[in-house]
Amino acid sequence: MPGKVRVIPANTNEPMKHVVIYARVSSNTMDQLESLKAQVSGLTKFISGHNNWKLVDIHIDIASAKKDSSRPAFHQMIEECKAGLTDIVVVKSISRLGRDTVEVLDAINTLRESQVRIIFKQEELDTLTAGSSLLISTVEACTQAENETRSDNIKWGIRQRAAQGISKLYDRKCYGYDHDEDGKLIINEEQATVVRKIFNWYLGGLSINGIIKELETQTIKSPTGKDKWNKRSLEVMLSNEKYKGAVRLFDDKKSEVQYLVSDNHPAIITEEIFEAVQKEKANRSNIVMDENGHSVRKSTKYSSKNKN
């Protein structure tokens, strides 16, 4: 008679998986650090819901979206995965793993070659179950959306700083100015003397070509250090409101919104002289409006030789 039979259940315990978190933010500002905290907290909670997962490391980078910004934690994570120390990498979203489609796909391929599973929590994408075509299409769609959002955020930030009068664009240097230690515009007296001469020569009747000859006669170098001045650069100079202490920024090429800051920096040219030059430029223009509102050319061009 057979002995007593004892049923031995199958061993259902899966081996413990070593899991790491990768998180990235673009700067160490307060809102970005709060975002980082939320990323790590949410992913830690997600991992704790799996009995056979063990969180062994958290890799954190504070790196911008620029190509040349370093990501030491990311590279350390890749090396550990290649060494077989990691089974699963959990990331909040595709945009956190890389900064463009190529970078993300390269990282995915490297990790998959090392037999490492990657989970993107936000997109609910898992390389264990997702096919290559799905991965590629999802990554491309997500990185494109991320880039569009980033571009919109950058434009919004520029608009806000412009509207508040704190944009660094207001202090872009031009001929006649230098920057102080705080990045603010200060007058370069040697160059400012040249600027005043150019405005006064124009009001005195000299044409742009006449001013160029006068500058060459006085051996005054151009802003780029050349012996001959560029005609276009002089035309722009004579219209540049920066010389009267004001700065005008445009929202973008498609918008009529402008941001004008008066008394942004010391003026080289008085308001009166600047406006007189603008009036003189309009008088000399070879383009006028006819009685029907159409642009037409004058019959004769302005010449300093005809100036009485």
C-alpha cells in the first residue's frame, strides 16, 4: 500500500527585481525642485506597490534641455545597467529620460541591450510589452509635444520679463555702450562722441555716403574695427531709440504688441535731436504716398549737394 501522498505547491515566488528611479529637472529653482520631489515621491509609491520589486537607487540630474549640459547621474545609471546591477528603470515620462527623440531612443536601445526593462509611468509605456514601432512612434510624439511646450514656456517667460521691464534683452549692447559689472548699459565716451557726430552730420545735411566719407577722413574705425563703415549700419544707428535712452521690444514677427521702456539707460542723444533726425529721414525718403494711398517713388532722390 502506497504511503501518504503530500502535495508540494509550486514555488511561485519570483526573484526580487532591483529597481532604480531616474528623475530630471532643468534647474534648481523652487518650482523645479518641487517638481523633482513630486517625481521621486510618485515613482517610489508606484514601486512599493510591487511585492517583488526592491528600490535600490534614485538617480537625479539637474540639467537643462541643452545638448551640452552634463547628466552625471544618467551616465552612472547607464553604466550600472550595463554591469547587470539593475533590472528595471522607472521614469516619470519620456521627456525626463532624454532631451530629444534620438537621445531617448539611444537610451532605450542601450538599456534593452543590457536586458533592462524601462517603464514610463506617465505614458503607461513598458518596454517589456511594447513593440519597437510603438516605442518609436510614442517617443517621437511625446518629444515633439515636449519641445512645443518648452518653446511656448520660453516665449511666455520672455513676454513676462519684457512686460515687467526686467528682460535682459533691454540691455543688449550696441555701438556707444558698454556693460557694467551688473550687465547694465553704460556710455562708452569715445564711441558716444562718434555717435553724436553722426547724428549732427546728418542733421547738418550730409547724406549717408557723405557721413561714410567723413568718418574715413577722420580715420574713425567702424563698430567691427574696419576702415570703411557699412551704409546699412549707419541707417540703423540713426533710427536706434537706444541712443535716446529707450528700448523697444517686439513680441514676435507676427504680433503688433510692443514693449517700450523709457529711461532704461543713459542717453547719448537728446530726445529733440533724435526726433529731428527721424523727421529729416522721412523728408529725404525716396518713397512717398500718393493721393490714393499708394507708395510711389519721388521724381528726384535726396542729395547733399542740393542742400542749401
